[in-house]
Amino acid sequence: MTRRILSLLIVGILTIILLYLSRFWVFDLWARTGLFGIAELRPDGGLLARWLRGTPLAPFELLIWACGVFIILTWAQKLSDKIAKR
């Protein structure tokens, strides 16, 4: 039971992080100065678009985000499987 709750908590945190990296973040939960005073973590999300701005990869931001999410979730599943075997 606690393993399931911990897994759901980790998936929830991972989902929030991946959503914040995307253009789909719609929440303004902290001040314009940035989360914990870090100016790069502005409340409007879209970090990947900001990182790719000015590069030839900028038009492919959504595709890069989707591939990255797939890879991260695959790694998380493999890690979860390894931990569950123990």
C-alpha cells in the first residue's frame, strides 16, 4: 500500500515537472521574480521553448518535448521495475 502511494506521489511530481517544461503550463503560482528567487523559473512555464529560442530547433519544440517525455517515462518505468524486483 505504501509503495503504491509513493509511486503515485513520484508520478505526480514528475508530471508537474514535465508540464512546467512544456507550453501547456497555465498556472501562475509564484511571483514574477521566480520560484525560490531563481529568475529562470518564472511562473509562466514553457522552459523548453525558452531554451530553444533562437536555435534551428525552435519550430520542433513540441516534438522534442513529446520525445523527451517518452524517454523520461520509459526510464522511470525501468527504474520502478528494478526497485520492485528487490
